Amino acid sequence: MFDSIRSHRRWLMFFMLVLIFPSFVFFGIQGYNRFMENEGALATVAGIPITQRDFDVAQRERVERLRQQFGADFDPRMLDTPEGRKSILDGLVIDRALSQEVERGNLIVTNDKLREVIAGVPAFQDNGVFSLERYRAYLTSQGLTEAGFEERVRADLRKQMLLAAVLESTIVPKAVADRIDRVLLEEREVRVLPIRADAYLGKVAVTDAQVAEFYDKNKTDFETPESAKVEYLVLSAEAISGSAAVADADIKAYYEQNKGRFGVDEQRRASHILFAPEGGDKAAARKKAEAALAALKTNPGDFAKIAKEQSKDPGSAAQGGDLGFFGKGMMVKPFEDVAFTLKPGETSDIVETDFGFHIIRVTEVKPAQVKPLEEVRADIEKDLRTQQAQKRFAEAADQFTNLVYEQSDSLQPAAEKLGLKVQTLDVLPRTGVPAAPNQPQLFTPRVVEALFAEDSLKSRRNTQAIEVAPSTLVAARVLEHRPAAVRPLDEVKAMIRQRLERQEAAVLARKAGEEQLATLMKQPSETGFSPPLTVSRRAPQNMPPKLLAEVLRTQSDKLPTYVGADVEGAGYLIAHVLSGKEGAASQPAQREAERRAVARQAAAADEVAYAEGLRERHKVKILQPDFRGDAAKATGAAADAAKK
């Protein structure tokens, strides 16, 4: 048989190619590609993977947003928990699903709308006006192009349009709102008896075995996040400008060449009398203006008097029509054209603008003039220093970029060549660090990503020179990499023991509280209770939510009675509910505010339901168990068991 195969080997190879190759083409390559795409993915949306890199970027962006919102009070470790990581992945999943939905809906955001939104971002404004320089500086610091950023904003706006269509359709019936208002107004008079967990700490004994068991089951609670010790070098125009003196001759030459910059335009002071059409009757307004002008020609000194009596300009009438000094471009054009042709003391004929009919009198003229050199010397010197710094920076930037690349095992050569100082940061989390006060952000997402790239961590080589702000470059290298790790048991043993002791004490307090509640239901007593207080959902008086819910659940016609509730980690509370009644009716404004709050809650519920619908419609799959919720974990475990 084998001899037959050997003798027909060429024919057999051809047969196998014909038989096997097509199936590999049509099935194998597709399966191989899908395997490679999904290898290591955290989740898929409509079959498209969400990778660890996608997750890391989203985590850094969320940390940066929260850091900007809460400032120094924000701790990035809050997001480095199972719940925090799951929240970030859920956000990515819904965002991807929304993108798919938007594509189906063919939603369009116009260029005008895009410009309006970007111009309205406070970070891109200077004194309330859009600043192209600030806008470009932000894009540079984030490693974004204008086209790329604008496409992201456009995509976000399309998603917002889709969500708005869902949320704005939420309707809360008046009967529901009225019922909620009545529930919020319900009041109960209560006394409270606390049974504190602290009182039972002496009765608790936690063993080393319990500590070790808790540690083994909750190791993720004791993880230290991935971080690195890095050194970095900053090249900026300020860093290399030094204190070079600016020659007096250069200052004088600059002044002579740029006198137009230091000039003060002609300023005029004028008064006016405005006759605004009432009810759109322009003819009547003009007739009044003509009568006033005739009166002024007879008695020119009555200008201020007539302005106070007849002018419809509330801002100037009380001052006899005085508008103060103004330059060109500050008034509407017909008004300006006339005002800048009159001589001091001259009165115009009737001037029509969009506001109505004016009679204008120029009272004073400040001619255009050039500020003297000494008055602007400091500004000129500052400009010249800036020019020098920019020129030196442009020359140094090429050297800086080349040196950190060509001598990539150290930042010292570049530092020595350019007179810079190598700085060290002991702990740089993968989530980044905040900027120093009044300083640009040096560790932008681009810099952090470059430092935590696989090649950078292994080779310890310099990153490329990265522009983090206008005229500011940063290069850095990893000195020491610390992967995410679980703190050893000995380091956290005392903390775990304290937590377990408090938990056990709370269990004992709850048990004692439940027993005392049962006794009080049989043998009522007031011993140990606080003075009476009145509580409601609107005014809980610092009562814990769980006990408040029990108190307000009691029926008014079955009082007095006792209820109890445990307060997590603190013990048990017993409330003696003495009486109940309806509170005073809400004021209309408060009632409207509550109605809007209820509508927002209903819209939030609709949003959650819509998100769940998106997950189903776009076949969302969470591939990593650590990112699944409890139900998802159970489902995943069942599926794995079925496969086995």
C-alpha cells in the first residue's frame, strides 16, 4: 500500500490540494483572521473586538476628565478596581454599539453645528472668544490632527443626537408626578435607639486563617497598579531663552519699524437723542426727530434737556445723551460715519439706523497719537526676547530630536549639549499624573503611551521627542517598571484583621438589635431612645436610608410601632414610630423642580433600557470573566461547563 502511495505521490499531492485548499480558503482563513483579531480582546461588539489598548486609552481619558473635574482630590486608584474597570469597559461597549446604530441611521452633523460646538468649548476660548492658538495647542498636546479631532467631535454629536431622541421622548404623567409629590411629603415622628457595632469589638476574635482566607478571595482589592520610574527631559522656549540682554539699538529700531502697533486711534465723544419707532411706526418717530431738530436749531443749548425728556436710549438719556468716548468700529456704521465727520460742537441732521432716528452732537475729539518709546519699552523688550527664544528653540529642537534618538540609551547627552536638566518621576501610573500648577501637562497620553509601549519597557530606550504644548518638547525613558502586583499578606494583614473584626462586630450588633426589636414589639419601652424628631423623604434628618425606608413604610393607622434596620459596618438602629401625617403642600416652584427631577430619573431608566437593547441588538460579548457582572459570570461559567 505504501509503495503505491510512493509511486503516485505527485498525483496524490495534487488531489489533496484540490480537496483541501478551497475549504481552507473559504473557511480556514476567515476563522484564522477572526481568531487573530479576537485573541486577547476584552469584548466584541457586532464581532468587532475591543482590545486592551482600546481599554487603556479609555481609562486614561476618563482619569484625565475626572482629574480636571475634581482636581487634586481625585485618586486614580478609584478606577483601578474590578467595578471601575467594568464601568470603563461598559462605556466602551455602549459607545461602539451607539456608533453602529448611528451608521444605520445615517445621522448628519452640519459643519456649522460642528464649528459652533468647538467654538463653545471653554478650554478653547480666551476671554470668552474662540482662540485658534489654544485650540491647536490642545490638539498638539493630545497628539491629534484638526481633521481627526473634528471627526471625533462629529461622531460624538451624532451619538448625542440619537440619545437625545430617546431621552426627550420620556413622558411622566401628571398623576404619577402628583403621587410622588404626596409620597415625598409624608412625615413620621420617631425616636431612635442605636445599637453600635463598636460596642461588640471586644467580643470578636479573628483568626489568622480567616485573614488568609479573606486575602485569597479578595486579592484584587490589594493590587498596586502598574507604574514606572522614569526620567525625562523638557525642551521649551523658556528653558533655553536664558537672560540674554536686548540691545537698546534693537529696541529703538523695532519701535520705529512698528509704530503702527503703538498708536492710539482717534477717539470721539458724542451725545445723541434717539427716537425709536413705537409699534413699528417709523413715520411718527421721524416726525418727532424733525421737531426736536428744529427746536435745537432755535436753542442749541437745549440738547441735554431734550435728550433727557425724549431720548429712547435708556443708557444715555439720563446723562443728557452722553455716550462717552468711542473709536471706529464701536458704533453701527451709519452712526459712526456721521460722528467721525462732525467737528466738536457740531450737530448732525437726522441719522437713521436699525435702532431708529438719531440726532448726534460731537462734544470732544482725541486725535490719533503714537505712544512714546519709554511707555512701550518693556513690551518691545518682551517681544524681542520671545523672538530670540523662538529662534533658539527652532535651532535647538532639531538637535534635541536627533540626540534623544541617536543616543537612545541616555538623556544625558542631550541635556549636556543644550544646558538642560534631566528630571526624575518616581511613580508614573499607566493612567498618567496631573500637571504641575500653572504648567503645561508634560505626561500627555502620547508620552504615557510611548513610555508603556512594549519596546520602551524592555529596551529602556528614550522615547522620541514629543510635542506636548506649543514650543515644548518632552523625551523620556523608563528606569524601572513595576507591573501590577498584589501586596503581600504580611503588608495588609492588620488592615484585613481590622476589617473582619468590624464585620463580625456588625453581625453581633445586628443580631442583638433584632432580638431587642422582637422584645420591644412584645413589651414596649422608651428606655435609651432619642428625643422625638420628624422625618420625611424630603427631610430625612440624617437618618440612614435603610432605616428611613422602614420608617416611612409604616402605615399611619397602625402606629405607634417599632421597626429596625442594620447600617452597614456601623451596627443596628431601632426606630419607635410614634405618629404619621401628610406634610404641607409643596410650593409651585418646588413642585415643578421635583417634576423635572422625576422626569430625569425616568429618562435615566429609559437610557439604561436602551443601552441593554443596544447590547442585544449588536451581539455584545464580554470575553474576559473579570469584566463580566455576576449574572454574566454565571452564564459564562455555565457555557464553559457545557462545552466540557
